[in-house]
Amino acid sequence: MSNEILQLSSVVAGYGPTTVLDHLSLALGHKERLAMIGRNGVGKTTALRAIMGLIPLREGKILFQGEDISKLSPHERALRGLGYVPQTRDIFPSLTVEENLLAGLKQRPRSALDDAYALFPRLAERRRNGGTQLSGGEQQMLSVARALLGQPSLILLDEPLEGLAPLIRLELLKTFRTMADETGIAVIIVEQQVDEALGYASRAVILDHGTVVHEAQASVLLKDSETLERWVGMAVH
């Protein structure tokens, strides 16, 4: 088995005539937690969408578990073990928490819901509540829990802390740590809360103009105010 669960090689992608990812290359190890940071508009969300197959590649290739998935549909990638939680917190607002989770079960038995409730006890308390009755943090928990029910080996988290109160962000990050430790899942997290993302991840890459301009251990980058100021436009708190 390859040491990498995911490899992007010179990926070029974008929207219409606009190129967003410009020969983006990166690799992710099994069970690794990678923070992808950078200023707004540098291609972070586009990179996740390209990995998930939501936008086509113009050049380059993507290997997942050693297989070239560059031409596979998002559904086929999900079946191979890719999970994706978009910025939009993609839940069904008209369904209850439990009905939302059932939609993520795929072929697994209903008893698998217990795993989601163990990870997110707050969802167990609100299993009969409708999606619209949940707070932003609870909606994010539901979105992540539903993705995890598909038993992915890699989960892509796009701005999971956006718009949430500090205490809720801390609670979510603690759960993400538990999730990674207990399931051995690899994680790529795109996040504007730079200090919290770097505190969670083991390694980090900084994107600019659709390519990696800096790579470091997250704990090292967390203390590197000069690099963060240069490429992200902010120092950590």
C-alpha cells in the first residue's frame, strides 16, 4: 500500500475561462490531518471540489488509495471512501436529525446511527428535531455525522467553523480530534480560523493563486507569524 492516501499531481481546474487551480500538487498520508489555509479566493474550496469530482480537471490527475479517480463521478468517489462536508452544511431542513442521518447510512444497518450519536451526543438529544430547529453548530455536527456514516477513509471539511461561536468551535474541533483518533480517518480541513485549524492539524499547506506556496508542520507554522502574515494576511491570536 502506498504511504499516501491522496495525491494531487499538477492539477489545473477552474470555472468557465477562469483558472483557479494552477498545477496544484500535494500529498496526504493515511490518518493524517492536513490544514489548507490561505487568503480568500486562492483556490482552497475549489481544491476540495476538484478532489470530490464536483468540477472537472483540465490537466493533472488525482490518485486516491493508489487509484486514478480523476474521471470518476462524485458518487463513485464517495463509494471508494471520500467524504465531503461543504460550506453550505448540506442537510435536509425538512427532515428530523434522525431522518437526515438515515439518509447517510447507505447500505449500513440502522444500528450504525449509534456511532454518530456516540460522537455527537447533542444530536442524540435532538434526534426528533427538524433541521431548521438546529443551531448552526448543531447543523454542522449533523452534516459531519452524516458524512461519517458512509465510513469514508478521507473526509474533506470546508470551513466547518464558519459563523460559529468560539465555544462551539472548540467543541467541534474536540469532536474532530476524537473522530480522527477513533476511526483512523484522514482529514483535510479548509478553514479561515487559522489558529484553530493549525492547532487541530498535524501538517499545513498555504495556497496562493491555486498552488502550494508553503508547507510545514502545523505546530511550526502556528509560531511563524512572518509566513502567516505574508501569505494569509494575518498572524494567529
